Amino acid sequence: MIESRISPILQRLAEVVTQVHPALAKKLQPGLSAGEIDELLASARLQFTAELYTLFSWEDGVATTSGVTPETLQIFPMGIPFSLASAVGTYKTTSLKQHLFETNYFPLFYSGHGDMFLYDLDESSPTYSMISLYSPELLGKNTLETIYDTLASLLDTATTCYDKQIFRIDQDRLEFDSDGHYNVASELNPNSYYWQYM
């Protein structure tokens, strides 16, 4: 695995998910090698940051089967990890073909209901390496809003919410206390629009 600042947070998240939601932990697909990641990125002419290499070398999305509800696959609210192949395919469709997003936004997580979390790859962008939310239903518009200051703060928000039992598993589904989630997320992501102004 390529080491980055998110490595210890991913390790902690893996421990928590294995403890509280072992059925989901078993569905996490093995991570990819750097060469496998490069091959998939080349098809879309993309370049990743070190932390994205770390993410996809840690795991490569969740194995899905027909009849499984999205809520049983979410690691955090609305957050199912894409496999890299699916993420690249979604990127090609939404950014390169449909022009739904600017080409610097790469999808990392999805809800199963049309929402996505995207990572800004453009080093010259004011939201570089931040996570933005695409959710027309929740936001009331088709544009993106920042929701996590960094990938590390997204993962830290999730692990903190599990530790505080704000996130819990009930009958194989993720349940959460909305107020508690807001309090943790707004504290750990002070520069993201969603928690500060929504």
C-alpha cells in the first residue's frame, strides 16, 4: 500500500466496521496494486493524489448483489465506496459525456439513490482535495457543494461517529442520529459549505 496521512484512519475505520458491521466488512473488496490503479486511470487520463492511491489500495469498493438495499452497504450516510473501475466508468459518463461535473471532480462514494461524493483533483482549484456532494434532492439544485474539508476529515468524521455510537447498525442497516452527525461533521469540517450553511 502507498502510505499517506489517511493510512492510520483507514486502519481504524476497518477495525470499527469489522466490529460493528461484520457483514459489510466481508463485502469490502481487496485493494488494488499501484499498477492496477494506474491502468484504470490511464483509460480516463487521470492522475491521483497519494491519498487516493492509499484509498483504493486499502479496498476496492463493495461487492454488490441483486436485491441488496443501499443502506446495508453504506459506511457512512449516503456513502457506499465505489470500486475504482465503477468510479472511472461513472466519471467518464458524468463528466466526459454528460458534462454533469467539471472534469476535476472524481467520484469516490455514492448513496444508491443518485447522490455522490466527489474529490477535487485540480491543484489550482480553491476546493482542491476537498469532498463535494452531488444531491439534487437534498441540495435542491444540480450543482456541487463542499461537504468534507479533506478525505481524511471525511474518514475521521465516520470513525468518530461510530466511536460515539452516533452511527449504529440495526438489522444490517446503517442508522444514525442526525443531530449528532451534524455536530461532529461541522466541528471536523469547518471549511465545508454543507455543514456551515445548510
